[in-house]
Amino acid sequence: MAGVDRLDMLPDVLLSMIVSSLPFKEAVRTSILSKRWVRIWQATKNIELEEVFFVGREPTDQQTRDARRRGFIEFCMNFLRLYQEPTVRKFSLSLSNPRGDGNGGFVDECIRFAVYRNVEDLELVFSNSAWIEDDDDGVQPESMFDLPPIVYGHENLRSLKLYACGFRPAEFENLNALRHLSLGWLEVGIGEIRYFLKKCPLLESLNLKRCWNATHFEIWGNKDNLRLRRLAIEQCKFLNDWISVEAPNLTYFRYSGGVGSFRMDVNRCFEEADLSFEIDDEDDHSEIANLLYILLDSLYSAKVLSVCSSLLQVIPNGEEPIQMQAPLNVQHLTFSTSIHPNEFYGIAFLLNSCPHLSTLTLMLGEGNVLQEYEPPFALDVTRFWETNMTIMTCLSKSLEIVDARGFTGTPNEITFLAYLIHYGRRLRGVFVAVDSDDGFENTQIYTRKAQVLNTIKPASRNLQVHIY
């Protein structure tokens, strides 16, 4: 059997199953293996037709982009024409400006192809990378592609993703099988959201990205029938900054955008929150801090929590500047941070509030520094960590892993990590990944700076510092 390719011994049907588990781009690449594989990959049930594969993301002249776009459409048409399988599991089409150059017929044909093959996971992404993401006015309803009628009668959809693709909710005939719904770059009112929650009894995840014109966001009703487990709201523009969620089965919540009034009614099954906020210098930081405090308190049962730099800078300016009155249940905490002095009190606030913390992840170099920052107490930047009031409970009893990513060796990074090493009595590992995106020479400099952490006297005998 020496020298025999074991894959070649497998039947076509099994190889097709293997290829269908790969991303479409990787499935196409298997065609270079042999003439047999040219036929195998074309039977994949996971079809992802993305314009960016041909056009690329790098800036080019319009003539080149147009030529590549035509090549993409020609590839798609040939692939669909040669496809012989009776069913597909997933069909994804990503195309900017689908109405341009008379491409509406091409898009219709792609969608008919998917529906006729009883597609379960349908993704239509017509958002344009040229749009200015912070300016929703750049997306005009008349420029969108309208969902063809054939989709409304399709009863086998388990997952639906519509980006910049207009639709009429009331025309869907049967959404009883739908489990995952993602809407983006669309005008979505509160009525549409309520309609989907009512008509989709099996809905488990709802994602809204850069949607606008809803008066507010609200999930409520017959909680016994609500199966929603995952909710993501990203950069949506609500007319009123009010988000209310009653979801007893919710386990994951991700939010990015402005700070408003949050009312989160979740149960102990809730597991993870990922929070990123846009806060300006002109905002009332004290009021925002109190709103964020209420949000964190309502998500107390989360075992995994990720927060942004803005929250770290603002949270100590509320009525409770030291820690949450009731401790959080967080076991894995992630900071997007540059370890800037503006963040010191916020970092201390959350570490004080997480007595069961076992893993701390630092995404270094991320965040927007507020210029009008005012600390809640006097701030001695150079001695803050070495003179920190009391040893935090998590440092003495629970913290085992520190994972710092994007390390560049700034004095604040070194001082904070040294503090954790010196006082972390249960620490087993400190993992320091130096920033490798800044050139080889700088990476070498960052690595040498990280070596100083090996000279810090640790509180834990079992600690190992890994630098890579």
C-alpha cells in the first residue's frame, strides 16, 4: 500500500460528502488534484458564489473591476449549468450592485437554481463595500434588489440571510422550519421583527446589522414559545435608544453601537455577552456609566464577557465607581484595550466585579481613547498598579490564564502584566503573542521587551510565561 493515495480509494459519493464540508473556495481548489477531482468538487452541496473571490478587495481601476466582475458572472453561469445534483444544502450569492449592467436576470436565475434544489440555507448579500458604513443614507431602498416571489413559497428554509435585499414579510407562506435569520443594510421596522418572531416558532438566532428606522428594539410575548438563543445587533439605528429583551432561552448576546436604555430579562442559562459601544467626548459619561451598569447587572449570569475600551473608560464614572454591588458570574473576560491610563479604573472595576474569573484575554491596541476623560479618583499613572488598593479576589483565588494578544511592549502593557504575575496566586500560564503585523524587526523588538516578564517574581509557583 506504500505510495497509494487513500483518498483515491474512496467512492465518489463519499468524496462529495467530504468536499461539501469544505468552504466553497477550498472545494474549488481540490480540482487541481486530478481529473477525477474536477468532477468531485462540482457535486458540493455547499455553494458560495462571492464576487470578491474574482474582483478582490484591493483598489483597482474600474475597467479592471468590470472585467473581473464579468469573469465572476461567467464562472457562476457555467457552474450552475453543469451542476447535476438534485439538492443543495447551502447557497450563498454575494454581489454588489445586483441591478447593474442588467444583472437582475442573472440573480433571479441563481435564486431559482437554489430554490428548485430545495436549498436549506440561503444567503443573498448585495451590500456594497464601497458604501460608507457610518452613513446609512448611502443605501437607498430603490437601489436594492427585491426578493423574487419564488422564495416566499419555499418551505424548507432553515437559515435565511438578506443583506440589502428588500422583502415583504407578510408574503412568506411558511417559515415553520426557519432557525436562523440575518438581516442587514435594510429598513426594518419593529413590526417586521415581531412578525418573524411570531411566524418562526423554531427561530434560534437573530442577527441585525446596520438596519434602520425601527422605533426601538423589543422582544417579548409568549415566552414559553420563544426559542431564541442567540441575538446580535450591530450598528443599527433606532429612532429611540431603547432595547428590551425578554428571552428565557437566550444564551448569547452581541451588541455594537450607541448606548441606550437596555432592559435584558434573561435566565441563568445565559452564557456570553459581547459589548462594543460608540461613546463620544460630548456624551454625558456619568449617565452612560449608569446605563452600562444596569446592562451588566442584568447580564450577571454570563460566564463569558467581552467589553470595549469605551466601556472601560466610562464605567467607573457612575454611581458605583469601584465594582458591581452584586458580583458577576464571569469566568472568561476579554478586554479590547490599549492599557491606556483612561482605562485603568475600568479594568480594576471589572476585575473587582468578577471574583470567579479564570481566564483574562487582552486584545491589545484596540479602542478609541476619549480626549475629555476624567478619572473618578486621583490617578497616578506610573504607580497605579503597584499601589492598587487591595488585591482583587480573582487574583488571589481564581485567575489561572492570561492571554495577551498584539503585545508591543509599551510601559503600560508591561506594568499591568507584571502586576498580574506578581499577585496572581493561582496563575498557571501567561501567554504573550507579540504583534507580528509591524514588520520583522519590530516583532523582534517586541519579543525582547516581553522577556522582562520572566524577571518578575510570581505569586504562583506553577506559573509559566509563554512568549511567541
